Amino acid sequence: MKEKCTALVKARDKKGFTLMEMLIVVAIIAVLIAIAIPTFSSQLNKANIATDQANVRSAYAVMQTCKLLSTDPNGDALPAANTTWYMQKDGSFMAGDAGKKNAYALKTDGYTVDTVSGFTPTKGNGITITYTAADGRFALNNSSIK
């Protein structure tokens, strides 16, 4: 009998965490994760909006440069026909249907771009510069890239 008591005493002296302590730690970690995920999601959305706004401003600056220099977005002479250039993922512009393949797609919608009036973003559409040869006008739009 004394041997059984000695074995129980030795078992109690073992170092380690109890099941209850482990459950409490897991519960605390779960609460912290539940708080962090919505915050992370909100910040990710804000970052996507900021990226879209910066790209729209960049395209607007390219369009204004085209107007001033009477060139296309790539620095070449203006075409004789109506042309649409698509903003690419790397920030360059490519004309026609070939430009749709690697076009930058807007990540969000429901925001405005303070320096570009009349531009309404639509999620999934691309940023385009359209040149109308008849009157020499440029327009910044968002167009379907599908």
C-alpha cells in the first residue's frame, strides 16, 4: 500500500500544465484572433482603395501629359483613328484588345478620386484612356477587361 501512495505522490510532483490551464490559453488566443481578423480585413480594404486611387491619379497624369504633348501614352504620335489604351499591371499602357489581357483591374468600388472628377470606379474593370480622333479629345474611363 505504501508503494501505491509513493507512486501517487511522485505523479503529483511532475512538472507541466494541467488541461484547464491549456484550455484557458487556447480560449485567450481565440479571443485575440477574433478581435484581430476584422481589423486586418478593414486595413486590407483601405490599402486596396489607396492603391486604386493612386493608379487612377497616375492614369490621369498620363492623360494630361498626352494632351499637352499631343502624343499617345507611350510617347508615339497620335493615331488617326479612335483608340483606347488599357493601363497594364506594371503601370504602362497598351492599345486595343491586346491591352485587355494583362490589364490592371480595379480592386474595389464605392470611393472617389479627389483629383479626377467624373471618374466612377467599378470593381473588376480596367482603367482606360480613350482618344477620339475627330475632335482630339482624351477621356479617362473604367472599362470592362473581359
